[in-house]
Amino acid sequence: MGVLHKMIMRDLVKTLSAVLSVLVVIIVSRKFIRVLEQVIEGQISTDTLLVIFGLKMLIACVTFLPAATFMAILMVLGRLYRDHEMAAIASAGGGMRTIYGAIFLVLFPLSVAASYLSLDLAPWAENQIELRTHHDKESADIRGLVAGKFSEYSHGDLVFYVEHITPDKQLAHIFVQQRQHDSVAIINAQSGYLAHLDGGQYIVLKQGERVLGKPGDLRYTIETFDEYAVRIDTKVTPLVSAKQATPFESLWQASDRASVAEIQRRLAVPLGILLLGFIAVPLAELSPRGGVYGNMLIGFIIYFSYGNLLSVSQSWVLKQTLPAWLGLLSVNGLLCLVGLLLLGKFYGWRWLKQSLFEKFGRRA
């Protein structure tokens, strides 16, 4: 490994880290606002918020790794063209093979790591998000207890009002309305606390009074108590896992079209890193006078077209418009063809034709 390889690899790793960090922060920040709304509504706990934020950052890193790699290569090579270092490399005998060697010394191990991240780690993160979100939504009633506000629980059968909540989660001056079949109980207590007892979640009330009776009936039962527990029913909803959270082994064993399309989506990450890197090297030379960002617009067009074609091919696989084997090969084959055309334009078609003729003519 020469000095030139090390220089390009070092610049590529630094630029890739910076670009990926910016993309992840922008995308995750938008999703974080939506999760924050669920926290405010009490559907997700604050403890789960940070866990979901970290898992979404991991998923975003995997999703945008091909785009960040593509942009980083364009920026690094564009900077070399701007500073006329490419001319110096060419005069020293370094050609396209040298540049490709340095680039793919980074891309090959990166694509191997991306295969593991896309096939196994990202689905695990999706599954963890679904499990934690589902658990928090089932226990959302308990977290909705707010001081100075009437709150409904257990499908409207319980109405709570707490005047004050201490930092250690102790409740003070509590009012409870509890429906029991055709009767209504009114409870006032001096203090209380939340507790997980046998049978579910309870609010334990201390030093209070309970009035039980039917509305419109003059006969009421009045009781005083030192301690009284009111059970809060949690929501029981089925957990439906999306294909994005399904392990790769389960998808591989399944034969339905949705599983095949999901496998293609995951394989597109490591393949996209290699193919976009293959395209980026000749693409960086298209506009050398445009500076570092002179050919970024063309790069954006190629990347977004590639991403949209992948989505279209997956939908066609789901609708059985395309065979399963053709769904992934068609888009990536088209991207590979674009790379070959860019290489042809880089070298010049006449020079390529002459080189191929000389090479194969001698063998003949």
C-alpha cells in the first residue's frame, strides 16, 4: 500500500464520517420530533425515548451509508481535481487503476460490514423499537397521571385527579371516581403511590374515604380506610411485526413476495456501496472546473434515480409484475451499465476501441 493509497483512504474515511453524521442527524431529528409528540401524549415513556433515538440513529446509518459513501467519494476526488493533484498523480504514472485501488480498499470492508448491519442488526433494531413502543402504548394509561389534571383510565371507568406529585412519585390529595357495573364510587385520599402488585398495576391510596352508591338512589355506603388499592387495566393489543423487523433467516425460509422484496431491499445496501463507488470515480472527472461540488448535482440525480428505481422494482416484485430474480438484478445491472458508460467517456471511445482492437487483434 503506497503513500497515495493511504492519503486517499484517509481523506475518504474522514469525509465519509462527516457526511454520514450530517445525514443521520438531519433525518433522525425529523423522526425524533414525531417520537417526542408521542412522549408528550403519554404513549411512550421518557426512558424509552432515548433508546428509540439511539436505535433510529443505527437504522439511519445503515440506510444512508450508500448515499454518504457516494457523496464522500465525489467530494474527495473533486477536491483532488480542483487542487490539480490528479494531474500530478497521472504524471507520476498513477491512473484510474490506482484510484480504484485506494477507493475499494475502503469500500470492500465497508460493504462487508454493511451486509451484517443491513441483514441482521438493522432488523433487530426495528424489532426492539416495535417491542418497546408496543409495551409503552399498553401502559400509556399509567404514565398519563399528571398533577392538577383530570385523567381517564381503564376505558373511562376510572377518573383520577391528583393535586400534587412529589419528585419520588408520591401522590398527594387524590380524587377518584370509579364505576362498578351500575354503581359509582367516589374516593378521596390524602396520599398514594403507584405499585405493581399481583394481578396488574394499582394505585394504592392512603388515609381516605370511599362513598359507593347508584346514581339517583339515596342509599350510599360510606367507608373510611387506611389503605385502599385501585386496579388500572392496561391495554392489551396484538403485536404485529413489520417485514423490516423480521430476522433474515425467517425471510429466507419464507416464500411470499413480501419477504423476497424485503431481502432485496436489505441487499441493496452493500451492493449500492460497491456500485455507487464504481460510478463515482469516473463521475468525479466530468466537471473538473466546477470545484469540489461541481458534479454533485449529477451525483444526486443518479442516486435518487437509483433509489426510486429500487422502490419501483420492489413494488413490481410484490405485484408479480417482475420475477423475483430480476427485481434486484435489473436496477443494479442498469447502474453497472451507467458506470461502464462513464468509464468509456472518461477514457474516450476511440482510445478504448483502439486498445481493445490491439489487445484482441494480437491474440488472434
